[in-house]
Amino acid sequence: MPKLKLPAPPLPAALQPKPRRPGTTAKGGPIDQLKEAGISAADYVDERTSLSGGIRWMLFRKVPKGTNWFYTLGSSTLFAFLSQAVTGVFLAMYYDPSPTRAYESTRFFTNEIFLGEFVRGMHRWGSSVMVILVCLHAARVFLFGAYKYPRELNWVIGAVLLILTFVMSFTGYLLPFDQRSYWATIVGVNINGTGPIVGPFLSDFLRGGAEFGATTLSRFYAIHMLLLPGLIIALIGAHLYLVARLGTTAPPWLKAEPERELREERV
């Protein structure tokens, strides 16, 4: 039996190009020409990739009644992560992960580079903002009961993202390699070493040996710049996919209303 291919949802009227005779150029001002050029470019890409179906599936979805500002904590956390990624790339352009050059490269970026102090301040304070937002998001999901069936797997992924955010903040704290970050990291690694069974092995792994040194700094830099961002990006993709597939839950103080047919049958 041949499969029935359903037609794609129609484009909004604002996105449909205006008809014109072949061989003529777009009329109107520069804004109209730019808009039509953008639509033509989008049509060109969509005709060869069919991305519009996936984008509509991700964005155009039903939202439960009672959705409020508490539901923006997840997207705020995502925005904070993107801000950290962008500012981190600029910091990495000048950072030298060596014990003798790490502090000097950080000082040079802060004091000598145009807008360097602003970019480093965004990255430094953005780390605290991201930790606060991810904790608030996890608390909202728990208090609203959004971790229950069928969203248990998404809750587990979110818990892993919460832990990775803490590790991201911890590994980045050492990178300026000043007195405060050096001794604070020693305290943090020693605390990890007190854990049962895996604690001593974890401390040796983070230090890169028995003592702090050049290997410790380079290891923290590799974990902070390469390992953790890759894991976080992959898990965020899976997290967003499950959110789009399963939808969001209504606030717990709202009760579901029965369908009209069911109400009539009860009467």
C-alpha cells in the first residue's frame, strides 16, 4: 500500500514572496528588496535541506494553560551558556595555560585589549549567573512536578547538566592562576579527595599527579575548554529534543478540565 504524503503546513502570508513577472526586479524600497532577498535565500536553502519542517516541529507547539515567567528559566540558562561560550572563545584567544604565563596573559587581556575588561567581566559574572539560573530551573521543575512520567529521562539529563555546570565553574576558577584561585582550588580538590572509594583517584586525576603543577593547570584548561562544553552541548540538544517531543507541564495549582463530551455524559 503506497504511503500518503501529507502536504507541509502553509507558510505565513508575511513570508510568502510577492508574485512578479519573469525578468523583472523587486520593486519598492531597500527594505522591501532586502526582505525579498532574504525570503529567496531561505527558500533556496529549504528546497535543498527541508529544514523548515524540523524548525516548525520545534517552535510551533501547543503551550499548556497557566504558563508563566517561571517557564523561562530554562531558556535563560541556555542564553547564559551561549554567553559563556562566546566570551570564553575571546578569552581563549589570548590565554596561555602555563604556570608562568597564565596570570600575565589574563592581566594583559583585562588591561590592554579593547573591551577586554568588559568581556572578562561578562564571563566571570556570567558563570555565577548560570549557576544560579540552572539551580532555579531545577527547583522549578521539581516543585511543579515536571520530573514525573513521561519526563523522567529529561529530569536525569537535567541533573547531569546541573553537575556539569558546577564542574565547569570549578575548573574555570583556577585558570587566572592567582593566589586566590590557586589556594581555593587546592581546598576544593582536597575536599573531593575525602570522598569514599573514588575520592583519592578523583583528586589525583584533577591534579595530574600527587602535587599541583603545570599539568594541573593544563588539565583544568582542557576539561574547561574541550571536554565539558562538548558534553554540555550534546546534553542540551537531547534535553531540548525531549522538551519539544513531550511538551511542558501545566502548573500544579491548575486542574485539568474534562472534555465537553465527558461532562455531558456524566450529566
